[in-house]
Amino acid sequence: MRARVNPFLVPEQVPHGDREAVRAFHRTLPGYAPTPLHRMPGLAESLGLADLYLKDEGQRFGLLAFKALGAAWALHRLRERDPRFTTVSAATEGNHGRAVAWSARRLGLEAVIYIRASAAPLRVDRLESEGARVVLVEGSYDDAVARCARESAANGWQVVSDTGYEGYLEIPHWVAEGYTTLFEEADEQRAAAGLPAPDVVIVQAGVGGLLHAAIEQCRAWPNPPVVVSVEPAEADPLFESINTPDGDPALSRGKQNSIMAGLNTGRPSLSAWPAIRRGVELFLTIEDSWAEEAMRRLASPAKGDPAIVAGESGAAGVAALLALSQTPELGLARDFLRLNRRRRVMVIVTEGATDPDNYARIVGRRPEGR
């Protein structure tokens, strides 16, 4: 496990544009409702914190993940610009592809989703249940991204990707813009409950879209919190990028085989990286065992805390806190964040049990109703 304070940080407050168009659109979607923001006093006490806020995205639209906020908004923007396309495509580790297929089906569009052949069978089944044609790709997530781009260009399909690459930067920015709704909701929920803003916000990285949204939101606050990026040790392109001499995008040197499947990527999103480079204060990598421990702690919570069903990627923020609190080699990072009984932290559980079999193996029981 490794940690690095960002040498390229630009600490100033950065106001963002009006989000009302995004919020208004999301309110029109069937099944839209703000997801819960939980206080976790028992877990906060055990971690030596003043408070811990947990935004639970496992309940979003019945899709078990936050991704539809971005996919639906990006597709809406695309349809406003050009309503003539009939097929959309995306590469995925599961959640983004399902969100794209769900959004496409709602609009009467075809969806072609590329996913690596080693993905859990239930992830493939869920893509097909949304009406998608699934293409299994030998290799990594990045291989799926490349094949999706190539075949979509040949067939005239509209790519709706959450990662930016050369020649494809605008749409992933719209996807990240859609994700800001969950942070807007959290702000409103805290205000309604009379809770202070968090001092630290920990966000799982992946390609960086959710981090992009977090930075855009948090940097607009009068007293911006410390934003922390957490990645699997085996899929850490953001950590590798911030360690280059000029902070340029770089490839992960890991095997991209983490159980945190939604974070298995070898490349940062080029559309997200500029915001991440200027706005994340601490980059952190963790081993899979911490995600497993976080899943168990959330499923069998401390007294006073709600039980949370968190998938492997979804538990990454809590996993980072557990690692920071217990691992000597992360002591300097813990000191940098000043994780003490006066600090408030917010994490996002980005997914529920998207792989119930693996959830049962880790937690010891299947999620209710699965």
C-alpha cells in the first residue's frame, strides 16, 4: 500500500456552474429519489473520528450503483444534439454498461456493451436483462474500451463511455457532470439535518469520473475539504500518474485483477485527469483484504449504525479508512489527513452486492433477497 501527497495541488476555491439542469433532468427519471446519507457513529468512534457520513448508492434506480446518473445525463445531452442515432455502445466492468443499457432501453435505443470475458456471469446476465447485446472481450477493461471504440466507429454506433481517451473527451465530462447529483443530494441532506460539512472526502477512483465530480463539487465549498483518491494496489493509474515528474497520465503497473472489479483499469480518463491533478490532495492505494474487511464491517455494523450492503468497489472508501487507521506504513498519510476526534469524513458506497456469490464468500451470507 502506498500514499502520496499531490505536489501539483491547486488549493483555491473553484466555483462550478449551475447544476439545476442536471438535477431537473434526474427528477424526470422513473424511480428517481435521493439515496440515503447515513451517519455512522459507531464506526466513526472505532476509527477515532468525530463523525462519518456514508452516501449509499447501492439503491440508485434499482440498479445497485450510482452509474445511471452519469449515463442517463450524457445520453440526454447527446439526444439533444443529434436524435438520429439508434444504437449506443460502451465498455464496462459491469455497472456503467448496465446503466447505459438501462438508459438506452428507456429511450427505445439498442445497446451493445463490451465487457471482459472473465467478468462474473451475473454481471453479464444483468446487462442482457436490460436488453443489451453483450460482447465478451479477451483481455482487460482497457482492451474492451479499445474494441468498443473501434467497432462502434465501423458500425456508426454512438459510444457513451465514462472514460476519456484521445479524440473522445466531451461525453465523459457529461457523465461526470451527471454524477454531481449525488454530491448535491448529500449537501442538501447534511444541511437539512444540521450537520457540518466533512473535512475529508474519500472517493474510489477507477478511471476517475466520480473523482472528477467530487472535485468539481467540493472545490466550490467556502472551505474545501481534503479530497482523497483510493485505488486498488493492482489497478492504480492515478497513483502512477501523480508520481510522474510532470503529473502526466500514466499506466498502472498492476495486474488489474483486484476484487474491486469496478476499479480495475490501467489508464486514467484523460477528460478527468486535469481536475484530479489539480484537486486531489492525497492519492492512496490499498490491498483487496481491506475491501473485504470493510464489507464485513458494514454488513455487521457497530451499535447505532445501519447495516449497509456494499460490494467490493463500493466499500473502497471505508476500506481506505480501515487501512489508514491500522497500517503503520500509512502513518504519514494518516497524520496528513489529521484523522482524529475532531475530523468528519464522508465516503460513498458506490455499489451494492453486484456479485452476490462473491459477497457471500466474503461476508458469510448472501445479501437479502439475492
